[in-house]
Amino acid sequence: MEPAATQISEIIAASVVGDRRAQRWLYEHFKSKMFGVCLRYADHRHEAEDLLQEGFIKVFRDLHQFRGAGSFEGWMRRVIVNNALQFIKKKKNALQMTDIENVSWQIGEEDAPMIEEEDITDTLLRLMHKMPTGFRTVLNLYILEGFSHAQIASELGISEGTSKSQLNRAKACLRGLLEKNLTR
Amino acid sequence: MDENIQKDGLEDFLKKSFEDFERNPSDGLWDKIDAGLNAPAAPKIVQMHPGLTFKTWWIGLAAALFLGAFAWQYFYFQEKIEGLSEKVAQQNQRSKNDEINSIQPSDDLKSENQNAAVEPKSDAIQNNADSKNLTNGTLEIPIQNIESQQVENKNARQNLVENSFPKNESGQQKSKNQQQNLKENFTKNTHPNGVEPNVLNENQIEKLIENSNQNVAVETQPEAQNVFFPPENEEQKPIENQKQEDKSLKTNNLVALNLLPSLGFSKLDSPQEIFFSQLPMVKPLRQKSWTVGVHAAKLATRATAEFQPQRFPDPKDHGKRVAQDKAVSGNTVFAGVSLEKKLAKNWSFVSGFDFREANLTGMHKAEFEFRDRKNGGPGPGHDHEHDFNYNLNNGGGSATIEFRVDETDPTQHIDDDEKIEFEAKTQQKTQWISVPLAAKFSVGRGRWQFNLKGGVAANFLIFNDFTITDLSISNPKFKIEPQSSGQKMPDPLQKLTLDGLVSAGIEYRFNKTFSLVAEPMVMTNLMDYQNLDFAKINNFMYGMNLGFNYRF
């Protein structure tokens, strides 16, 4: 059952002053959604958990900056995404320009169970993990987060043209991955 | 799904697939988050923004190289132009002296003519002939009296040279004609009013010609001998002796005369050769246009932070309070060398190299309430210890300081709205290498000169130390734990900054070389010393600069 907005506000206020029970409540309430976000940006599950841990610590430390202007979930999601982007930018050559030729098209035996036996979103996620980090990041930001190319360029420190070309390549890459692996 | 992944539907397919995508992390993750939140963050130092970026360095370096190349080119060509101007002036002066040489008779001739009825055309020569110089056996013709004669003399010399070298003549005939022309021209030139031509007999004129040739040896310096080829049968005499012997060369411009070779017209084909062959003999007179100096200045300094309200955290926001009075003050000391290049009559370009040290202190107050405690409750391990975060932002820098207070009486009751005022004293020491680039305007008479100077100073940070020297609390119900004081902060200052400077002062010249300068000056920052987007730091300095200059 979803808590009322006033309840959320009270819990946030308590979390701001360091109430650990309130913070735990917020964590439990949003951990699944935020972990789903982290999984899309990370290369693997372990890395996603690291991102979630760092992200929640930042959420609680910066909670006093939340003005209540928008939804709390949206604000928290933005903090988590920003933290993930910072992590990606620190990774050496993570955002370097990549071509489709460098993509390993087939999901290996060790990668996952057969597609027919799993949730389609998990399959999509595992295929996205096969994509280069740059492709995956631009795809996430543009399609799933709703960023403009200008925003992506600003966030990642690349040009708008690069963002557009990376997105086109990412979509072609994902399309190819889906076509090849659906036929297995 | 095949339909969904078609070209136009891929984005929608992805959005729908991840719309409610949720997965559970490992069970133990909260414990890690909890541990992370409990991790000691004191003193948590927040560097709001990165310092100088790589890009900024390259822009600064490129600008410095451009300015350096521009300045070098300017000075190089300026010096060339000045040198040429001096040569032209020397050449003009030498031309005047040449005219004098061309009409100076020898001692022998003068002694023979002492009783002769010589009447020069111009008053200048007449006055000179009547003067004691003639009675002493020498003919001195001051330069200032010969101006009116110069035009005629020049024409005479022109004719003399041209007539001496008629084309297609044999060597012997040429020599004979040369001597004849010399006689005629000299007589015509020195006695233009039709004075008896037989006043000078044949022998006297011959001696005059010989003397003219001797003058070549007298004034031709060793380097010039290769150019002018003195007569083969004439012994080359030491220059000093020759000068002593040739009393007839006395003029009022002896310095210039010594620099010049005489006219070896017997070997020259045209007057133009005289000009070009004499150029290497000219020693340009160098002006004193460079100045080096040492100087020191002590400036009162005040740095104030102006905060941008829309970017600054709300002072009443949870858990953190921000002191808004952010002025720091102290002294800045300069010491270094200066280099000055005179560009025009009143204008100079000034640069140099300074070591600069600033010592600034500040006192900052921040108001808290008891509810502003970190985590909203007592610190870990003790019910009567409480942690607070203090966002200190001032003209010296910014930091978040975490400190701990103890309750003085554990039995007392403290409400959440209990007021607590903290006071922090800070000390900052910065050291810079400073390079001024300024224009100087100077006017003055005699030994005193007034200078007005304006420009910029590029400062390169080499050291920064910021210390919380004291932290106190005003509420008697609490006391600060000793270890909470004295936290240092990282370097939030820009590595490269730019200041504007203006000074107006006086300069006293002991002589042509040394001088003493005293100039009040003001400086202010043109770039923020800190790279903060929520605050603007204003630095203002004023004081006195004293210097000692050497011109060369």
C-alpha cells in the first residue's frame, strides 16, 4: 500500500535529520525501482549493487536539498542516475566512440538461460549488457530517462552530434542483438 | 515482439519493457549503506568546484606566449628603428663636418696667408679669420657659424669630385686634371668674391692639395683604411700622433669628428660611395631606454564573499547553518624585480617578477538550534555529545566542518529550539608568483618625476594554507570539544588569477642611472580567486610600493 504524500514528507523530514529508521523505510520502499535503474547502467549485477549503495548514501546526505517541488521518487532517481554517470565517466575509455563491428552479437552459454525461459525485460537487459558502455548509456539517457541530446552532451562531455550518432548505432546494435538472439 | 522491435517501434518497446522494471538487490545492502552513513565524515571537506582545469592552463599558456611574442617583436623593431634614426642623425652631423674639412687649409698655408689680404665671403669666416685663431696659427671654424656657408660648400665639393674624375681619361691625365680642378675649385670656393687669385701661389696650392691627402690618413681609422686606400708612398702614422699633428682639424664637435673618416675622394668614383662606405664607421649613441629595479610593497587586504541567494543553500535548511558574514582581512606583501622598457617620450612598458604573500584572518559566526544536530540526536557512544555540521564559506575558501560539543551539565534539559551560536576564527596564508604587465606614463623636470601606472598582474598560486584557529560556542550549556578546532581545508583557490593594478607615485633621480620610487597603489581581483558558482569573492588591496631603479 502506497503511503500518503504527507506521510512521505514526514518520513523525508525525519530522514533529513538523520533518523535511521526513516532512512531505512525510504530504502526499503524505493530499493527495487532504483536497483532496476542501476542495473541498466551497470555492466553486471555486482556493479549495480555498488551503484545503488553509493546512490542511497548520496540521497540521504543530500536530502536537505530536496525542495518538494517535484516527486520525491523523481528526485531520488535523478540522484541515482547522476551517481551512475559519474561512475561511468570515471571508468577509463567507457565512453569512447565505438562501432557496431566491435559488438559480440551472441549471448554465450555462460551469460544467461535461454531467452524463452526468462522474462523479456531480463533478456533485454542482458542484451544491453552486451552493448558497449557508450551505446548503453546514451540509449538509457535518451529513451528511458527522456534526456535531450543537448543534455546528454552536457552530462557526458561529448558533442550533440556524437550523442546522436551513438544513439543511432546503439539502436542498430540492439536491433541486431535482438534479431540474432531471438532466432536461437 | 518482432513487431515491437521494428525500426519505428524500438523506442516504445524499450520504454514499455522497462516502465515498471524492478529487481531486488542483495539482502545485506542496507547494512553497507548504514555503515557508509555512519562512516566518519569529520571534518568533511567539500570542495565545491574543481580548481584550474587543463583547458584553462592551455589558454593561459597560449595567451602568455602570444603576449611575449608580441612584446618581443615590438621591442626588437623599436630598437632597430631607434638605431637607424641615430645613424641618420650621425650621418647628417658628419655631413656638416665634412664640409668643414673640405675647406680647411693646412698650418703651412695658414701661416703663409697670415699677412695676405684674404676676405672670405661670409661673415662667419671673416669673423673667424679676424679672431685669435688665425693669429695663433690655426684656423678654427665653429660649426654654428658655418651654416650659411654649407650649401655653397656642398655644391663646390660636388663639382670638385665630379670634375676630378672625368670619364675615359688616362691615369696620368686624370691626376693632372684632378689637381687642376682642385686648384680652381678651392680658389673659387674660398675666394668667391673675386679676391686676387694670385694671393695663393702655385706652391701654396700644391701644399694645400697634399694637406688634403694627409687629412685622409689623419681621420681614417684602421677599419676604414681598407675602404679608402691611402696613398702608397705615404707612411701611415699612428692615429694619436696624427691627431696631435693636425691642429687644423679643431672644431666644436670633436667627438663626432673622431668617429668619421675623412673624404678619400681621390679614390672614390661618386659622392654616393662616400655615404655608404662611411656607414660602418658610425658608432650609434645608445639611449638609456631599459630600467631594472627592485621593489617591495605592503598592502592592506580585504576579501569579501558575496553570495548568490538563488544558488546558496537555505540557511534554515535542515541540519546546516551558514555564516553569511564572510570578510577576511590582513596584509599582502610584494617583493621582486621590475623590468621597464621606454617606448616613447612619456610612455614605458613595465613587467617583472614578484613573490607575493598574503596573511588573512577572519571571524565568522553561525547560529544553530539544538535540533540542528547531525542525525537529529546525540552523537554515537554518548548521550550528552552532539555533532554539528558547519558550512563555512568566506573570502578565503569554503568547507564543511563537523565538530562535537558536550553538554556542560548532563542533568539539564535542553529543548530543540535552544539557540547555539558558534564562532570560528580562521587564518589563511597564500603565496603567489606574480607577473605584472603595465603601462607607465611619466612626466617631470629635473630630478623629480611623476609616474602613473596601470595594468594587470597574473598570479600563480604556489602555496595555500587555511586553518580554523579557534572555535567557540556562546551558549553556556555547551562546550566545544578541543579536537574540533584547527581543521584545515583543501585548496579551493584558482591556480591562476588576474588582478588589476593602478599606482600613482613619484620618482627621484640621483643621477642619470639611479633613482628611487615611491608610489601608492591599489589592486583588485579581475578573476575570482575561488571557482564558486554560488559566491563571488572580491579582493581589494591598497598600500605603498617602494623601489630602487637602475637605468641602462
